[in-house]
Amino acid sequence: MAEVIVRGVSHYYEWIAAEPRSSEKPTLVFMHGWGGSARYWRSTAEALKSEFNCLLYDLRGFGRSQPSPVSDAEAPTTADYVEMYGLETYADDLAALLSELNIESIYLNAHSTGSSIAVLFLNRYPERVKKAILTCNGIFEYEKKSFDQFYKFGGYVVQFRPKWLATIPGIDRLFMARFLTQPIPASERKAFLEDFLMADYGAAIGTMFSAVSEQAATEMPQEFAQLTVPTLLVSGEFDQIIPAAMGEKAAGLSEKVEFVLIPKTGHFPMLEDPKTYLGKIKPFLQAA
């Protein structure tokens, strides 16, 4: 287990690479989405390690990158959490992480909310990225009533996360049902549930309210339109979390973004159909 302090928070990271790790190979960084951790990227990284040194890390407040506990006396408000764990915070975290590890330029593969962070990173630090993959991301329109319902339900889900949920037989399958179209290994389902239960409350609330907001609905289309880094946006055909139509709409905002659809998959195409997923991203990564 490796850790590095990034802007005051200890971050977990790991390398997946052919042994010994070659300094001549490019670095491919993987960024996970809301509620998860780097664990679900391992199989994809293993499939790419002959061409890349693959760097996986847990975003602050998720997985094994946990901030110091906050006392009840100084408990922040939801607005405070949104400011502390906004998408821009995570974009700057990645820049600081690369600096701490002495990495100048990278290829980047991000998923879901991680892809929204990645878009901000691409526009703020374009000189540091050769190519980017955004897996299951897109743009949406703001609708107050729907958003308010989402916040209410999401807030309850984040608040009620007893650790004993993980001990209920079959709960991992039920928990992941909405995310998937095709089955994935039980170990992957259980790992994602464990990561969700482990996530820091402030980070979970802050990222949820900043990624799905009126501000994001207004600003993310502008961010996509400004992209200068060659980018591949990959959507699952039956993704219920971020429908493919949202991904195609986002890709259409910039000539730098290519859109591809993975048939018969949901929100985790890299796990549901890894062969097809790799068949789409490898040519993009390898092209001159």
C-alpha cells in the first residue's frame, strides 16, 4: 500500500505495470467515480500494463484516501461540503498528485463523476494530458423539481449507510442492479458496496451536490466545448445513471471528442463487456 500527502490529505495510490516498471512507458492514470475507489479499475489496468504504467488512486474522501474526522462541534454545513469537495478541488488534487510523484504528462481514463472532474482537469492543465478517455459521462439539463427530489433521496442514501448492510446475503447484487445491464463478478459488486459504505460523508455529499447541480448543468457544456485534448467519450447503451444520449450530446460540443457506444452495457462497460471496451479504447490510445 502506497500513500502520498496531496494538499493536506493522505491519498492511496498504486501502480499496475509490467515488472520492472519502465520509465520509458507512458503513464495512464485511472480516476474512479462517486462512491467508488480505484479497485474497480484494476482489471482494465491489468489489460493495459504491457503498453502503459497504470496509476490508480482513490479520490479524497473515498476508498482509502480518508480525511481526518470532523468533530460534531465543527461539523460543516452541506454548502461547506460542496465548497470543500467541489469538482475543481479534485481536478487540482490530480495536478498536485502528479507533481508529488514527479509525473509530467499522462494519458487519463476517468469514469462517471470522475469524468466530470477530468474535463475540468483537461481544461486547466491541458499541457499535462496527451489523450483522455471519459467513460460514462455527459451533460444534462437543470430541472429544479427533479434535482430537489434527487438531493432528498441522495442525502438519505448517504446518511443511512450502516456497515452491517455488507453482511446481508445478496445485498451487493441488489445494490448494483441499477448500474448494470450485464453481470459482473461478485467480487466487484462486493468491493463497490464496501467502498460506498466507507466513503466519507462530507465527500459523498459535496461531490453529489456539485456534480449534479444547476451550476454544473450550466458550466459543463462550456467546459466540453473548450476541450483541446484529444478525447474519447465512451457510453454504455443502457446506462441508467448517465444515459448514452447525454454522452453523445456532450461529445457533439467539441471536435476534439469522439463518441463510442458499448452495446448491451450499463454504467460499468469496462466490467460488463471488457473485451469490447478494450477494443474501443486501445486503438484510440495507440493512434498517433
